[in-house]
Amino acid sequence: MTRLNRRRNDAALGLLGNLPTAGDMLTLRWVEELAREAQMFANQCSPPYFPEEKDLCRDLYSTTVGQNVASVVGEAPGLRVESMVDLWYMQGKHYRGNVTAFVS
């Protein structure tokens, strides 16, 4: 969570260069109950072929959720979760869409 929050903070401050700063990006925190629920969902779902596909199995009625999907094919000795977070963050440098406002 520390690495993820640090990278999100960098993005919120505009350090990616091509994205605007965020007005109020909240810090993520680990919630064990939510982690159990997420694992139950994951156990029932087939991974999408493309991350942008709608994942009906993941959607909740009571709250908005998001996901970061990382996968490794084969063995990857020494690969750490932090490295996957960094790869996710670096994708933002290539983002060419338009972000004007988001209200949840």
C-alpha cells in the first residue's frame, strides 16, 4: 500500500507530466474485510482478455471499486509487487486521453 499510495501521490501532484494535478486524491488503506470480499470475487471470475473489458463479476451495488491487474506468465523469481506497481505507474506517462473532471 505504501508504494501504491506514493505513486498515486506523484500522479496527483502532476509528476507524470501529461496528466493534470488532482484536487483531492485520497490515500488508500488496507481493509481486511474488503480484501476477503475481493478474493471471493476473484475466485469466481475469469480474467478478462483485455483489462478495459467490463468485468460484471467485480461490480458492486453498494460502492465504487477499481482494480489494477498485473500478470506474469511463467516463473519470475525475485519479482516483487512493488515492481508491478511501478510498471502500472509508468503507463500513466503514455496516457494520451483527456481528463477534465471526475466526480464520484
